[in-house]
Amino acid sequence: MAELVYAGAPFSVQPPLRAAFAFMPASKTSAKPAAKKDSAFNKALTPTPSLAAVIGPQPVARTEATKRLWDYIKARNLQNPVNKRNVLCDDALKAVMGKDEVTMFEMTALMGAHLKSQ
């Protein structure tokens, strides 16, 4: 217990009681429910032939397609060295994106046009 002086009169400050907060979960992450398997993000979509040349032909979720696209870009060192937010397209990516250079924000929208429902 610490003793403080406020306006000439001493008063004490007590540390918080752990037992008072025992009803709360240990962390916020442990209280989260598991992601639903049938959500829109987890729905398997079939890539077009031009996108399949980059990420593979099997149906994948949007998030997995984006992850594989980034793996392709990093493996071939296609990020612009001056501005890492831009991607320099090789021939396979140019067929998907339609441009020589795209930003990372444009990339997901352009890729989404090449994913079709099964």
C-alpha cells in the first residue's frame, strides 16, 4: 500500500484485487469462436486458366489464392525495388492483371475477377 498526500491530507492507494476480476476470461483471443467453414472467405473458388498458371488449378479460397499469389511474387522477386507496394508483372501475371505494374491494392481486385464459383 502506498501513501500519497493530496491537498494536505494523506490517503492510501490499494493495488487492484485479482479475485474481483476472476470472472473475466484470461485473454480475448481465447474467447473467440472458431471461424465458420462455410463463410464467403473460405468458399472454394476455381481459378481461370490464366490464374491457374500462377497459383495452380485446384479450387481454393480467396484468402489462399492471395497467399499463393504473394508466394509467386516473392519467389520471383517481382516487387518494385523502389516502391515495394507495387508489383512488376511477368508474362504469367500480365495475363491475369492486364498491366505491366499493379499496386498491391489493385492486385486483389484484379485477381478476384479470375476466381469463379464451382
